[in-house]
Amino acid sequence: MVPTPNTPKKERHPRRVSGLGELRPAVCTWLRLPSWSWRIPHWLGFFRSKGSHLTLNWHTGEEENVMSEQIRQTESSGMVKAVSVADYIVERLAAEGISHCFGVAGDYAFPICDAVDSSAKVKWIGCANELNASYAADGYARIRGAAMLVTTYGVGELSALNGVMGAKAERSLVFHVVGMPSYQNQRLGKIAHHTLGDGVFGNFVDLSAAAACCHAVINPENCIVEMERVIGEARRNNQPAYIAVPSDYALSPVMSADVKPIVSRSNEAALQKAMAIIEERVNNAKSMVAFPAFTILRLGLQKQAQKAIEELGCPFVTTLMEKCIIDEGHPQFAGLYAGAMSDPKTRRIVEGSDLVLDLGGVNLNDITTAAYSAQLDLSRFITVGLDDVRIGDKVITNVRLTDVLSELAKLKPSSAPYRGTPQALAPVNGSPSDKITMAALYPRYAAFLRAGDTVVLETGSTSLGVTPTRLPDGVGVEAQVLWGSIGWATPAAFGIALADPGRRTILITGEGSHQLTANDIGSMGRFGVNVIVFVLNNDGYLIERALEENPDWTYNDLAPWNYVELPKALGCADWYTARVNTLGELDDAMKAARTSKTGAYIEIIGGKMDMPPVLAFAHSRLKEMYGATP
Ligand SMILES: Cc1ncc(C[n+]2csc(CCOP(=O)(O)OP(=O)(O)O)c2C)c(N)n1
Ligand SMILES: [Mg+2]
């Protein structure tokens, strides 16, 4: 059903009926669905395990609300109307806690776009391009636990791949739904647009599937089974799933299937075995430190991890990837660990502990270890992965992270709990007429941020400056440290803000990164998302200048945009905007942005080579970082 353009959403569905009760048996019979099929989403244990991470209606558990009005549609004759494959997919993903769908429309994807636009539960969020949409979906998934991204065949899905692959690397669950040419045309081998002109239609499936942890090519018969399979697998790994749907199949009625949702659970015996070893190691450890990993954040397990750490009483540290995962003012917080760039006390605690409890699989990469300067003995690690526990050479499988956290909270080590002295917020220095230096800027960010803010950090010099700075309690931080694709933060901030309008989203980006995806500032305005944006304009790619012997290569220079004018040009004429050259101007702009009811956009003029200490350190370790032949 193609809605009439510009018709208000509700009026597009005059045939919807409100009460499912009397229709349900008929629908079940018609679809030959067992009556419990209506309960599928309720059975998904992860809904409940997300706890406060998700605040969605389906928490109330009203059966009638589970499958939306899409499924209740009747023909004007009063007969129950078929549920199309596209409608089923949208409704099934809505039941995963998704209420927005990011994407760019295209003809092969029209049936899916229509199903979203017609859905009472999922709102279409058009982005300026598919890369932006994939970044926005990644941001959204980090907050909601899952996101939906719709792109069209070939040209659309391939443009999204970097963002989806980044979500895979960083463990963010994006359902990437792609509309394919019709099965009719595929079967006939027709030459069609968005193909290589070879009559082959499988060219891109493998490429897109590589960016996911699982994939399915949907038809009416396999739809229900395949949706449960990919949802189960994507949840198990917390990584993207790729779902390709030929356009004619998308409109076909979905065929019934006898299927139950797949819920990952620990094997009880394996869990007990793992816990027995962990308990023994914990009891015998003279010193122990916990590393809550970024996966805890992605799975919404912060409270559980905090409880386990509090019961264990040990100090905990974070890498850049877990900044503020638990408040930095927590008495057990022992600092940010980044190899040789750590505070000496933090370094001693981490590198000197005879037990390191890695909760979730911390990622020790070149960035988090400050150019591989960490000195960690991995034989002292117990690594609790999403689905297994590694202790030395032993791997115990089928053990879920959430269950290990619950069990850890029951251990009662005899040693006295660790109590650190929380680092004070850095003092705000400088006089109003001073130029803006990075040394003066980072403490100002810390002073500006407050509980209830989610700060989104872009790859670049600023994030390396902000992360070592103590931030106030109650501030959330999202960054793409491992994948590190510039341009990510602007659309990710958009997705994050949409996912949780109860918090204020603050975007901190360099101007070089911003140039890749700034056009979706327009979408922030369009959808009324009031992000506060800080753009550091330091005349080029500073981080790149620092990571080379020669800072003056011309490829690190940029077209000199008039950044402060962007919101106006992109449809955000009511936003607060300012370009600031001095500390006084910056302080005033920060105050105005904080009180602004609309979005705010501040262009900060910084020094071309003014970099944070960690970047200067990396500059001194280029050989270690990149690996040079001796
Ligand atoms: C998609 C992508 N392209 C290129 C890079 C390489 N790269 C990393 S940081 C960076 C420049 C960032 O510059 P800017 O945002 O201005 O931040 P600054 O370091 O200047 O503060 C580039 C080009 C990347 N990480 N991702
Ligand atoms: Mg720059």
C-alpha cells in the first residue's frame, strides 16, 4: 500500500482497527501462526535484562501492543488483510525497542520505506546520505541497544558500509535492511540500474554481509524464521545484522512459521565452573583491578558492572574506550589507563596487580595503550567476554557476561575495599582576552559538562585532549576509538540525541572530521534535536600533522569553510551560533548554548599546532606505533 503523499500519517490508515482481541484468533488462523506467536517479543529475555537502559513501552508487557496495528489491518470487506514481509520486518524490529529508522530511500527499498512510514511505532528519519545514516544508527544503537538502518540496493548499501563495519568493530547492533531488485527481475536476469549490468544480483550481498555478524536474504517463506535467527545472533554478538529483501517479496504476505525467539543463556554448569575458578583466583589475589570494557556500555550493563565492582571492593580503571562508563568520582575509580601516559599510580595499580578482571573484553589497541606503551602480563588476566570466559589458556564457553556480573556481585573477598581519592576537576584558567589554547579549553569542557549530558567525541586531537580530563559524575561519553572513522561523531550525536531526548547531547568535533558529515546538522534541525555542537577550527588535520615527521604536508590542509554559518544554511536558522577567538567569548558562548532551547553551534578558533600531551607523546613514538622494519 503506497500512502498518499502529504497525508497525515493517521489518515493514511483508515482501515486500521483498534482492538486486537477479537481479531487475534482470526489473524493467527489466517497466518496459520500458533497463538503464542503473538508473544514472541515478550519472550525475549534481553528486553528485561536491558533494565534501565531501555525505557520502552513494550516493557509494560501489554500483549495487544506487541505487534502493531500493521498486523491488525483489515480490508474494507472486514476480512483480515495479509501481513506483508516488509510490515512484519518493521514490526518485529520495533519489538526490539527501535522507534526510529535511519536511512535514505530508493526504489528497491520503497516497500520497506513505506512500511516504516506507515508504522505507528517506527518513525522514518531521512539522512543526507547513507554513511551519515549508518553513523546515526550506530549512535542510536549504543543508547537503545539496537537500531534500524534502511538503504537501497548496491549504491545505498555500499555507501553505508564503513559505518556498519564500524558498528561491527565497536559492538553496536544495527539492523541493516536493504531493498533488492524484485525476485521476478532477478529470476529473469534482467539488466537493471544499481547493478554492474551483468544480470547478477548477488554481487553486493557478500560485501554487505561482511559488515555484519549474520545475514539473511528474505523471502515470504523464510521471513519469520530468518528474522528470529538474525535477531538472536546479532543479540548474541551485539553486532550488525544484514537483512536483504527483494522488492516484490517485501510486498508479499508473510508465511507462518512455527518458531520461538532465540535467547542467549549461560550453560549453568559452564557458569558454575567459570565462577569456581574466578572465585579461587579472586580469593588468592594479593591485588586485583577491574577493567569494565566498552561492551558493558553497549549492552547497557553499567549498573550491574558497578555493583559487581562494589561488591568485589577492588579498584577499577578505564581506557579511552570506556571513559565515564562508571562515574569518575566513584571512590574505587583508580584513573584512566593508557600505558605510559597513565598517572603513575594508576599504572602501578594496573601493571602491578596479580589479577586483572577484564569485564567485557577490553580492547588493547594502539590508541588505548598510548602507542603500545602498556606493560601488561596477559597471564594475569581473567577476560569475561560476551559469551565466554578466558582464564590463561582455558576458555569456558556458553557463559554470558551478564550472568558472570551477577555472580561476581555475590563473591565476598576478605580484603578491605579500595578507596581512592577522586581527581579534582581541572581549574579553569586564563583571562577573557586570551587566545584559546587547548590547555585552557579542556578544563572548560569539563566545567561545562554536567550530569545528564552525553558527550560525543570525534576522532582527532580534541578527543585525545578531553579523555584524560576528569569529567563530572553523571556525564556519558560516546566515542569511536577503535574504528576511528572521521565524520562519525556528527551523525552519531544526532542518533544519540534522538535515542534519548531526556539527556542533552554535546558534540565535540574537529573541523576536518566535521567536513565529512556536517550536512546532517540539517537533520538535527529538521527533527528538532537540540544538540550543542563545538567545532574546533585549527586550520586542518592536526592529529595527522602530529602523527608525521613533517606537519606541513598540504594534504593536511582544508578548504576554509565558514563553519558558524552552516546551521543557518542547513535549515537551523533558530539555533544559537557563535565563532569564538578568545576565552571570554568562549565562556559567554558556553553559557548561551547551555540555556538555548534550540540547538547551538560554536566554532572555536584554535592554534594550528596546539595539541594535547598524549598526541605529542605519540609523535615521539611513531616507530613503535606504526611498526618499522629494524
Ligand atoms: C574516514 C577516515 N578518513 C581519514 C582518516 C584519517 N584521519 C584521522 S584523524 C583525521 C583528521 C582529523 O582532523 P580534525 O577533525 O580537524 O581534528 P584535529 O586533529 O585537527 O583537531 C584524519 C584525516 C580517518 N580516521 N577516517
Ligand atoms: Mg582540525
